[in-house]
Amino acid sequence: MRKVVVNSTPLLVLGNIGKLDILRELYGKIYIAAAVFKEVSEKNDAASAALRSSDDWIQVLNIENPTDYAMYRAKLHAGEVETMILAQQKSLQADLVILDDLAARKTAKFLGLNVTGTMGVLIKAKQKGIITEVKPLINDIIQNGFFISDRVVQMVLKAVGE
């Protein structure tokens, strides 16, 4: 099974539309940094409740060397930084990192990490038959306050034939 590290935004986005299980169905187990767990679990929303009741398929890990923070630009949030550090740790060496923030994605790609975002997860879920349609989920995500540009929406829908 692939080792997948997930940042907070995909957890929040999918959790708040009741679709956090897509990650479990696609990847089996996922890893999150302690800062990501803190960020998501502090909120009183559906994503927080889903995270707290996720049994053991979401594993929370601490980064091994906090001094690694110094390597990252200040404009990244703690969860994004810890996600990338965790993904690179020798004890984990993630196969995939799921991030939505553009600056974080660029940094992760620069570091040589294999990166996707929430929209990439939805595309893969449809390709694997886990979901039948992407468009209703995108609509739910947008209605929950997550911004997705019209260009990205059109690219995603085209990629899945909707």
C-alpha cells in the first residue's frame, strides 16, 4: 500500500462534505502530521468529528526533527511544513503528498515529492469507481466555502468526462 501524507485542507474539505472515506478507500491508511491533527481537530465541524472517529486508518505522527522547520519559507503554515517534513522522513518516505495550497504544492514539488490535491483525489476516486460523479461533490465543496477557480473546475470535469 502506498504511503500517503495528507495536509489539513483536503481533510477539512472532504470531511465537511461527508466524503473523508474516499481517502480510506483510495489509500487504505493515511498519515498526518501532529500540527495537521491539531488544526483540524480544534474546529467544531464535520471534518473534526470525522477525524476523531477515524479509528486507526488515519495515523498521526510527530516530525522527528523540529529543526527542519528552518528549511521552509515563512509563508507556509505549520501544517504544510510538517506535512512536507513528515513525507520526507526516513522512517516514512511517503509515496504521495496531498496538499491544496499553491505555495505548499510548489515547495513540495521542488523537494521532489509526488503531489496531488483534493481535486486530484476526486479524479482518482471516479477513475477507480469509488464515486460515480465529481460535479456534485465539487458543488458541495464550493457551497462549504472552499474556493475552486472556474478554470480548475472545468479541467477536472473534462478529465472525468462530465
